[in-house]
Amino acid sequence: MASGILKTNSANVKRLGHIAIRVKDIDRAKAFYIQLGMRLLWDDQDWCYLEAGSSRDGLALLGPGYKAAGPHFAFHFTEKSEVEDIHRELKRSGVEVGALHEHRDGTASFYLKDPEGNWLEMLYQPPEGIPSNH
């Protein structure tokens, strides 16, 4: 097995859940995506999270001052153990992964880069969805 390549059948991604993009003006971007019909779920000073329709496909808008993460895409899992398992398996296979951490919205995740240098997130999302603070 090549170092850094995950070869397992137990850690399967099933849903591309959200993308996160950097924006210059968070209020202007938020208004635009709401006008397109997205629902605002999480609204903070320097970032927000919106979902589209019943599919709950997400879009995170990261303002200029947001430092916790940069642009990325995320796979969503409905069982926390799935995220823990894939974290452990990636580490075991030699992939450099960030720490698994809990978020204030009830989710848990970790970040890593794919072999091409793109950032991605493996995120546990409770089955009932991401709660709203809005």
C-alpha cells in the first residue's frame, strides 16, 4: 500500500454535504444566496451557513476575517463513529489529518488535504441536521 492512500472498505463517503468559499462582503453574499432561495441556518459575525432545499446541500460563506478554516468541501456523515473510523484509518494509512474536534452546533469534524493539496473536511452532522442559531 502506498503511503498516504486510504485502502479500506469500511470508510465510505456517501454525501458531499457542503462547500465553503471565501467572500469579500459577507452581508452582500448572504443576501445573494438567500435571494436564490437558500435558507440561512447559522449566522455569525465572520461566516454563515446556508442550505438548499430538502437535500440540505450546504454553503458556508467565510468572511475576510474568518481564520478557523479556509475554502474547502466537506463530506457529511450521520454517524459520529463513521467520522472517528475514517479519521483513524486515514492516520493509520499515513495521511496527515487534523484533530477531530467538536463544534458548538453539535457537529464534529476534522480537516485534511487530498493528494492535490485541496482542503476537505469530514463532518459528522446529526441526522436531524445542523441546528439554526438564526
